Amino acid sequence: MVAAYLVKEKFNAVAYHAGLATDLRTTIQDRFMASSDMVIAATIAFGMGVDKADIRNVVHFTIPKSLEGYSQEIGRAGRDGLRANCMLHLTVSDIRQHESFSRADVPSVASVAGCLNAFFGEFPHAEQDHVVEANLNDLTRNWDIRSTTLTLLFAQLELRFGLLRAITPKYSTYTYTINPSFSSLDKSDSISEAILNTTRKARTRSHVDVDAAAALCGTPREQIVRRLQRWSELSAIELKPAGVVNRFRMLKATPTSEEIRYLAEKTHQQMEVKEKENIERVKSVVELLAGYKCYAVALADHFGDELQRACGTCGFCVTGAPVEFEWPGREEEAVEIDKAKIRAVLMAVGADNWDDPRFLARVAWGVSSPRSTKLRLSKDAAWGCCEGVGFEKLVRAFEAAVEA
């Protein structure tokens, strides 16, 4: 949207983000490095490793996530020593968006406990060095935990508690279509015969039961997969693996119910700490720009350095006054909660989903999660109906409402 606006205003502008194809990103970056007037409208995906000496302007259309990020991003400007300008648009909506991201990443402790019980319940008698498998996508959907949060949860189980270690995942299904050269392959060996005997033919593709094929010829699963891959390399088939299954090596025996409860509480506490830290990092950017200090001096203080004098060119130095800006948390806490809206959210999600006050608060804020996506709540009138209310205040309100 930003790039399109700039093009309309006759700027030589291009959009750049992580969703673009790798070759296109490389082309854009090369063009930018060679250009004297090109504007990149980008996410933080752009910039790492970019060392262009004559960048004259860095404009933050939205607020950075942290002072570390802000410092790095404005550091792209004026590396040739000539004057450069950095501008940041400071808006309440950006801060709320960052907070929404942080709130969305933290499930309830009940969700974490349910997820861990479901995971370990699949192999209650596993011992040290046993390899266990799980579909993390199922856990994400069933327990309303975002995939990135679930990955960090399992990282805690590995690094903090030494309970398990992630190993190479596998695909649960393999399908293929036959090319003309398939008929000329020698398929008389036991592995090829096992594949053919465990293949179920559908209308357009053939489905292979890799585990059944391995059991049939008494060979490791990897041998079956390698044979399919070899056929694909020879262009005899078009192979399509699907359904990633995550695999873990147990470093200890499966925890007891009491131990799982402890793990849920401790890992959830760490998620809450990270949530608060993320919100505080954004707040530190606001405090720098709306504070009573030279920006350069304030940044130096943050990183443990010391400047002998003010820069003389930043917004504070030029105006002698801070930016007038009110952190939204105070006004949100002062907002009265409309009880009718609380009831509307409860009715929209249904009584089966009243178990998690944080989930209810996210619906009231309009913050998506696996459960809200599954229930298709984003089109409901109750979605985002309490956007201006403080999140923690909403959680307390839903706790009281459900109790009542």
C-alpha cells in the first residue's frame, strides 16, 4: 500500500517483504544498491547486510519493536558522513498493534497444560532415548496455541528442562504420479515390490503407505523414502510428500501428571514474562521520542555508552520540547466496559469456549488465534467490539462474567 502510494506520487518506489520470491528480493536489492533515487517500502526483512553509503532518508511508517531495532534501522542512513534524515510516525494504533501481537502469542495456562497432557499422553511409558512423534499442527488447532509459540514451548522443554530434543521431522504421506519412463524401471527387488504392493491408486495420484511398505520387506522406513526419491530423480514419477510429523528424542522418561502441571506453570510464566518484555520494548521507543532528552544521548544511555554533549540536530534538540504523546495504556484502563459487549462475545463463541478468559479477551480485541480462526469469529459482530479497553482489564471482566 505504501509503495503503491509512492509510485502514484511519481517516486521510484518498490515494495519488499519476506513473502516475495527469493530471486525477486535479490533483484530489488541489487537495483536499490545501484540506484540514486530508489525508495524501498519494506518490512524488517529488508536491511540486514545492506551497506549503501548514500541513503539520505529513513522513514518509519510504523513504530519499531525495540530501541535495538530502531538504532539499527536508522543506522542505515548517512554512512558517507553527509547529512541524512530520519523520521518516525508515532501513532497509538501502531502501539496497539504491537501489543495485539504480544497478547496473541500467550495462551492460557490451561491451554498449555492441555497441550502437554495431549502430547505426552500419546506415549505414557516412553523412556530415555525413545523417539516419539507428534503432529504439532494438531496441537496448535486443538489447544489454541500459535505455531511460533508452540515451537518456543518445545524449545523450553529442551533447553530449560532437558526433557526432549527435536530431531529431523518426517512426512506422513507420499503421493506420486507416473511418468512414461516408469515402465522401463527395474522393479523386481523387494523394496520396489513393497512400494507397489502398498500403493493405493486414486483418480490422479497414487498414495504410498511408507510404514506398511517398510514392514512388508523388513527394511527401515528411510530405505523406502530413498527409493521413491530415486524414482523422482530419474523423472519416472512426480513425487509429492505431505503432512509433516515432528519427531523428538526423549532425554528423560515421560513426566508424570504432577510434573506436567509443574512444566505448564513454569513455561507459561516464561511466556508471560516475554509478553511483558515485548510490550516494554515498544514502550521504550515511545519514551525515547517523547522524553526530555536528546535522542542520541538517550540511545547512548540505553546501550551503556555516554555522550559528552547533545547532538544538536534531533527533534528534541531542535524544538527543546518532547513530542506530546500519551501512552494508550492509561486511557484504556479508564474506559468502562460495556457489559452488553461482554455478553455478545460470550454468545458468539458459545459456552464450550468459555474455558479461557484470555481467548475471550482476544476475541473482544479482534486478535486472531487458531481457535478463533477455526470458529470463524472474525466476521461476527462481536469481533473486536472492546478494542479500546485494556487487555488485562478485559481478562478480569471475562473471568468474572464466566464465574457469574
